[in-house]
Amino acid sequence: MTNAPAMITPKTQPLILFWHRRDLRIQDNRGLGAAREKTAKVVGLFCFDPKILGGDDIAAVRVAYLVGCLEDLAQQYHQAGSQLLILQGEPATVIPKLAQALNVQALHWNCDVEPYAQARDQAVTQALSKLNIEVNTFWDQLLVAPDAIRTGAGAIYTVYSPFWKNWQQQPKAQPTKALHQAQGLTTQELEIAKKQGMIPLPTAKELGFIWNAPLYLDPGVAPAQARLAEFCQRAINSYEPDRNFPGIAGTSGLSAALKFGVLGIRDIWTASREAQAQARSEEALGAIRTWQQELAWREFYQHVMYAFPELEQGPYRQPFQNFPWSNNQDHFQAWCEGRTGFPIVDAAMRQLNQTGWMHNRCRMIVASFLTKDLIINPQWGEKYFMQRLIDGDLSANNGGWQWSASSGMDPKPLRIFNPHTQAQKFDAEAEYIRHWLPELRGVETADLLTGRISPLERQACDYPMEIVDHKVQQQKFKQLYAQQKN
């Protein structure tokens, strides 16, 4: 006699499970909407994957935000009349097991570009196929799917500017309806689901992650929608140039919501188009277009990761395949802790460590400093960012680091940021520096921006000397790069 799971007989409405991953919402969700068109009985599913949670690039702040978004998602399902089921385990094992026990008609999910996600999804699909369970997948997290855009020669774009020109001309779908009046599992079916591994939603602490600081963006749909509305009302018309100044709130702050799909990209694009329609100056139109270009950068990096999964493991440009990085461990630790002696760099790293978020201009500054001044492998910095960022996303993080390191798809490979010049240009009153480096609040602004803080004053403030000479390191990097090219 076997211990086979109890099977249930099909009801009038067939059951479809929708597997959430980075689309933690029930509105403007293409795969979920397609499920609802087929049946009223649509139930959500999320699986905590030990391969992701057990990785060495997971951030406690990101898990805390994720769990909060799942709490909100469960409430959304409840209001729609259904449920969100939670599993924990290897997806290719636990999901088919649950689906078979519940006698589901199909599983729906939205596609992902990341190499692990694609391999995982293939394994789940194969397991479900053996059980004769239908699988339907959709592109949801991108305005333009990777297979829908190519160069004139039919190749993937590897340079952003021509990608943008093509991308902006592509049709953009309108937001889809929210899940409504859905039917959930019966009491009997819920008992079966519990026997097949369904668990209560765990806390971040129960998952092994502790984050006690406030979150940069409150989890859930409503806070993200409010942030988008506030940004479009207050800042989008001056996004350019305000986005470059870390001391002011000139960016949308929606990167975490985009990472986890708390807001649909079509809703965000629609909001930008509505802002364009209401703009009253060429400057405002230009600022909105710049924000749209940033959304396109996000898609460019995802398209590139989809086409070149090897980027996860190393650089795109040949000269960097075997680049002789210095990889000084003490220098790297000083960079991580915000103790390099360069105020703008240290302020940015303190912001990251304390809040789980960093202003994008500062991300470029600290990445350039790590790779061009300290001559440390960008993969070290890329991993550290993923261990700290609330919005840590493989494609965006990898693309940004390769851009800063000059190792990626960039027609200007030797862009080097001078940290002092960057501070003078984008934090002219040193407000950002003083906020994150309170020990330096009494130092003259000119000294903070130029780094000409005397050794005696540094000692009095318990602030370190500069660990390298920017001019010397800049020349060293250029020489190393020239040698690699030859």
C-alpha cells in the first residue's frame, strides 16, 4: 500500500496556480490575468528557494522587503477571494508535488532573464510535463521582450544608444486588469496543500535574516504607488539634472518595487506618458524623457543578460578577461566600511551599509573608485552590493558594475571618475557628505570636497588618511589597460 497523496476531483471551475517570483502584485500582471481569463479559480503561489536564500549574495534588507511584500500580496489575494500559498524547498520538487495533489489544470508564471531562473523554470516545466500538467509562461517585467528587438542584422544590441532608438519605437502594452472575484481553495483542498508542504508565511528572522533599520521603501503595492504618484507630481519634471545630486530627493526611489514587481512596468510607463502630456516646458519634457531612458537602461541590461548569461561570471570586454587586478584585501575592507579617506566615497558606502540603498550617482562614484583607484576586481564590489542592496538585481547590478569598470558593453571604455571632482560638482555644499560622515561636520566645505583635510584634523575626527593617491592610481590603471590591449 502506497502513501500517495489524496487526489481531488475537478470542480466546475478548473484550478490554475500562479507562481509569483518578481511580480508581487495582482494588478497589471500578464500571467495572472491570463489565468483569470481561463478560470475563476486562480490561486497564488510563492516558493522560498533554498538555492537563493542560501547564496552568499543575499541581503537581509532585501529579504525583509520581500517578506513584507508577500504579506501585502497575501492580503490582496484575500480581498480578491482567493489565497496565496507559501512553499519552501527545491521548486522542481515541491511545486509539482503540490500541483499534482491539488489536481491543477495548469501553472502560469512570468519569465525571467537570469541564468539560474531560466534553468530552474526549465526543471519545473519538465517535472510538470511528466505529470501532464500544462505550463503557460509570459513576459511581464519588460516593456519589450528580449526576442522582440534586434539590430538590422538580426543580432542582440550590445550598445545602449541604438538599442534606445529602436526600443522607444516599439509598441508598449497597456496595463492589464487586476485579479478580481477569484475563487480560492476549499477547506479540503487547503488541508491537502498543508500535507504537501504549504507553510505559514515566515518572517525574515525565521528565514535566517535580521534587518532592524527602517526600509528605504515600505513594502507592498500602496507605498510603491504613492511613491510613484509623489515622484510624478514633485520631481519628474526636474529629474534632469536633479537625479545627479545625492543630497536631494531627485530620483523616484522605485528600484526595489521594480526589482520585485510590486509595481508593473506598464503602470510606470503609463505614468511617465501622463506626465509628458501634462508637461509645460521643454525642460520638463527633456527630464521625463531622461527618466524613460533610465527605464530603457534597465531593459537593456536585462536583454543583455538574457542573451549573454556568461556575463554573470565575468566581463564582456576581452582586455578584462585576465586583467591583473591588485585585489588588496585591506583596501577592499576599507572601501566596504566607508573608511577610504575620500569623503564622497565613504559617505556613499555608509549610506549603503546603514540603509540598504545608495544613490545612483554615488554607485558610479564608488564603483569607479574600487576598480580604477584601488584596482580591485569589480566582481568583488558587485557581490558586496548584492549583499547589501534592497534593490539588488543581477542584471542591473552586473551591467552597472561592468559600465563603471569599463569591462562591459560601452563604447567609451576608459571613463574614470575623480572622486573629488564628483563631490565638487554634485555635492557642492557637502550636505550629503556631512549627513553620512557626522565626524566631519565641523570640517570646512572646501576641504571636504577636495580631500585636503589635514592629518591633524583627520586624527581629531578619527577619519583616515586617503589610502591611495588618485592621480597615481589613475595612471597605473591606464598603463595596465594599455598592456592588456596590446
